Amino acid sequence: MLKNYIEKYVKKLDINDFNDFAIKNNILLNTNELTLLYDYAKKYWETIIYSDQYIILSKIENKINYKAYKQIEELILIYKEKYNKYL
């Protein structure tokens, strides 16, 4: 059931929401990086949340700046740990 809510939420996200979240978390992205991350998150959110996020992270690791990659990796781990019991 929660998966349905997450899916609806992800579908509603636009690139500006994604950019605002990045800025809020001090993740600096250029336009190409932002677009890439947005596209991957929209397409692969289930893998990121419910499976091994490194399957997806490995695909973007060399396509975005290292600092942003590490920040995103850390945020995914924090949120997965924080909300694991609800997923």
C-alpha cells in the first residue's frame, strides 16, 4: 500500500522539486547532472528504495561530480535506514 503512495508521489515530482531538494541538502549540480539524476530517480525509484541502490548508483557514478555522488549515496543510506520499517 505504501508503495502506491510513493509511486504517486514520484510521478508528481518535477525537475524543480528535485533541484530544490538538492539545494536544501547542499548538493551542487549542473543542469546535465540534475537532469540525469531526475531521470534515473523517476525511472528507477523502486530499485533505489526496495533493492540494491548501488545497481543504479553505479550507472551514474562517473556521470556526475564526485562530491554530489557521495552526498547522494549518503542521503539514500540515511533515508533507507530512517524509513526502512515503513517500507
